[in-house]
Amino acid sequence: MAILVATSLIPLFLMIIAGAFTYRREILPENSSSVLNGFVYYFTLPALLFGTLATTPFHEIARVGYISGYAAAMLLSYLLMFLISKYFFNAHYTESGIRAITASFPNSAYLGIPVMLSLFGDSKEVLIATTLAIILPTLVIILVVAKFSIHKADKSLSKLSVVGSISFSMLKTPLIGCAVLGILFSVFKIPLPEFLATSLHDFGMASVPCALFSIGMLICKQKMKIEWTKISSVNLIKMVIHPLLATFLFMFFGVKGNMLLMGIVLSGMPSAALSCVLAQEYQTLEMETSASVLVSMILYMPALFLTLIVASQFGLVFK
């Protein structure tokens, strides 16, 4: 178990360290972190989302209970962190949105597949649970982009014009537009050539090293003035509250057995590096977000052990 978790996390830390080393040695230009994040935001991540959604048969993933529990836990975690940030830390709505996505967006796209296959084996249930855990966080991206778009909208326009403007703005956002397009491909069963699906996946997986490499550069680039109260709040919700909410909601929606345990494990994964991409894209809390993601990765190993130990006490064991 220890080897499994360590081998999944060590590559993440090495990518961050490589970015920090590169910045310290001035191997790349100073603005390289912004360039890498732009590459992820506009190209690789949209490609991964589209490819995953377009090649996932809609009827195979329509598990209402699992989808409802996973999505509800994620959205409640988002709302809780947003309210804490806004009213307890007196933060601006943009800052609250970035903290909220960091506290609710699990890194299932990168860690999900290796961890789940190692724990539960190569089964159809594992692939469905993991695929949904990669797809459903798109809801949080939509929520964040919508909030930012509403704030920027011209208040002199009519409500219908504002809604239309926001909808068009969201569809133009690479992440949202490609996700919607991928869903349409899945619903209408439009086939993607195998070579194209493979190419999109391979290209999209470049999101992970690029985003993590950029985190390392960003940590070195900015002064290490970390507000531990805020970072601790984000990680308390991400690593403790989020999986607890997922547990109760999965049970409420009737999810049982392996799907229940898999959903809990996937919900409790550390914050996704995408949070850092969005923070830099909107030039908000870049340093704090990078630190929060890094801390969540450090906490993940003991958190996973604790999750599996507690789950076993209630008769939930991976098979």
C-alpha cells in the first residue's frame, strides 16, 4: 500500500522540483510559468476533456446515484469554501472562487487511474468510476467560469442579453466549449477515429507535467509569504470534509460496495493542478493556490491510509 501511494505521488513532486530548479538556474525565461499555464488552459486540457467525453459511451456511465453523490459532494465543498472565504476571510468573490475550486476539484485525472487500478484491479466498474471522476469536475469549471463571466458582464444590458452574453462567453472558453462538444459526440454516438482519440489523450496528458512544472516555477518566483490559516482551511475541506460529504451522499443515493469505496477514494484525492492554471489565468491568489495544491499532495498519503482504515471498520474493503 505504501509503495502504491508513494509511486503515484513521487512523480508529481519531481515535476514540481524540476520547475523550481529550472527557475532557480534561470534555464528558461522568467515568464515561462505563464506560457506553460496558457498552453494547458487553451490546448492540452481542452483536448483531454473532449477526447475523454467523446469516447465514453453515454449509456455506460449513466449511473444516477454515483453521479449525484459525487457531483453533490463536490459542489457542496465548493460552496462551503466559497462562503468561508467570502464571509470569514472577507475575500473578493474572485479570490473566493479560486479557493473554492482548489478545495473541491480532485486530481482524479492524473492520480485516479493508477491508484484505482492498483487498489481495485482492472474491471469495468473501476473504469466507469474513474472516468466519471474525471468528467464530473467539469461542473466546477463551469461554475467558476460562469461566476467570473457574470461579474464581468455589462450591467446596463437586459437580463436576457446578459445570460446570452455569458453563455456565449462560456462556450468560447476552451475548457467549457470542448467539454460541451465532447458530450454532444457521446450523446449522438459520433465516432472518433482511434488514431485521433489516442492522439487527443496523449496530447491532453501533457497538462499534468506542464501544470506541475509551472507550480514549481511559481513557488520560487514569488515571495514565500504563506497564510497558513487560509491554506489549512482549503485543505481541511479538500482532504477531510469533501470525502466525508461524499460518503454520506453516496449512501443517501444508494451507492454500495466497491462503487461506494471507489467514490470515497476518488473524492479524497488532492487538489488538481488545474487550480493553479485558473489562478494564473485570472491573476488571483497564484502563490497561495500553488502552496495549497502542494500541501494537499503531501497530506494525500496519510489521508488515503486513514480513509481505507476507517472504511474497513465499516465493512468497506477493496476487492
